[in-house]
Amino acid sequence: MSRMRTAIYFTPPPDHPLTLAASRWLGRNAYGDPVVDGPFLNGLAPEEWVELTAAPRRYGFHATLKAPFSLETRRSVASLDNALQSWCAETAPFELPSMEIRQIGSFFALVPAAPSKELQQFAGDVVRAFEPFRAPLTEAEFARRKAAKLTKAQVENVRKWGYPYVFDDFRFHMTLTGPVPKERSAEVVKLLVRQFAGFIGKPLAIDAVTLFVEPAAGANFTIFSRHALRDP
């Protein structure tokens, strides 16, 4: 029997220009709107675009703060949502000064142009604050994570926190593609720069935290709630 999973992400508001641009790029809006038409692409066939965006389309446009997890048996989505709302009410918003398109391994994402201690602290606080809601990984889940190319510290993160890329290994990124073949990278990055030109070199407000849910294994992640951080 598959277990519903939840995740704590950052994503802009539903009417934000970045949300709309990302929805057009991915062909889906995680806020629950109907599937949207993909972008007009020169040099990228529709079937290639569908394949390149398949993974981020399922997860919805976001930056991971606490990666997808099954709820601890005594917890509910409602109790997690209430705790998240309370936490957000006590946490100050901040701004990332500049964003850029960058390749991370084999995929592309929208990322901060420079490191941010405030962002690293914020993400780490989210991981710690909501750890009591996370059910332990099953043996199969742990083995699957451990099978990836991880450092010893990342394996320990999986053991302790359920996810390898936390704290010192955390990198804020809003994923835009799945793996891109090397011979297609130059073309894909041109398309991304064109699609997201209005956000490159511009600030991004981290002003809310969003609760996503995956109703069943393999289902699309959708937005359950979005809670604004407290007034500055």
C-alpha cells in the first residue's frame, strides 16, 4: 500500500509572474489549475520538451526546503499544516538579491547568483522544525537513497534526516529540467534564458512556505497550502 507523502517547499504566489512563466515552461501549475500549454520552442521538438520537463512537471515548480516524506503515524496533514502556519507566523521574510539559470549536474535550475547565509539558516531551520512529523525511511527507501553517489556526510544525513542534501549540503534551486544530454545543453539553456529573462539578475522574495502533497506514489505533487512569513 502506497503512502501519501508531504513536502515543504518554497514557491511564489499563484499570480506571481515567475509562477506563470514556470507553469508555461513545465506545462503544469501545481496550484491545481488545468494543465497549461507549453512554451513556443524554436529548436526543441514538442516530444523532447515533454521528456526534458517530465520530472519537474510532476513535482511542481518549487525549491525544496524539506524533501518529500511520509508522515509519522500519529501525525496528520492538518496537524502539519497548523504547525507550519504557526512557524511561518514567527519567521521573518528575506530576499535573495539576484537569480540566475545554472546547470547542476545534468539538469538546469533557477538558483541564487551568490551564496546566502540567511537562506542556508532558513532552510536548516525548516528541516529541524518539522522533523518530528517525518516517518522513518523504510529499509527500501534508505537503500535507494544510499545507492546514489553520496558522500559519507550525505549518507549520514539520509540516516538522520531522511534526505542527503541538508545543512552544509543544501543548495537552493528551482528545477526546470530533468537530465539534459550534453549535446542539447547549449540549446536548452538558450530557451531557458529566453523564457525566464525577466527574472535573471533580479531579486526573489522568500516570503512564504508552501505545503505540497503527493496523494499516492507516482502521483503529481499539488499545493495544499501556502503560509506567508511574518510581517518584517
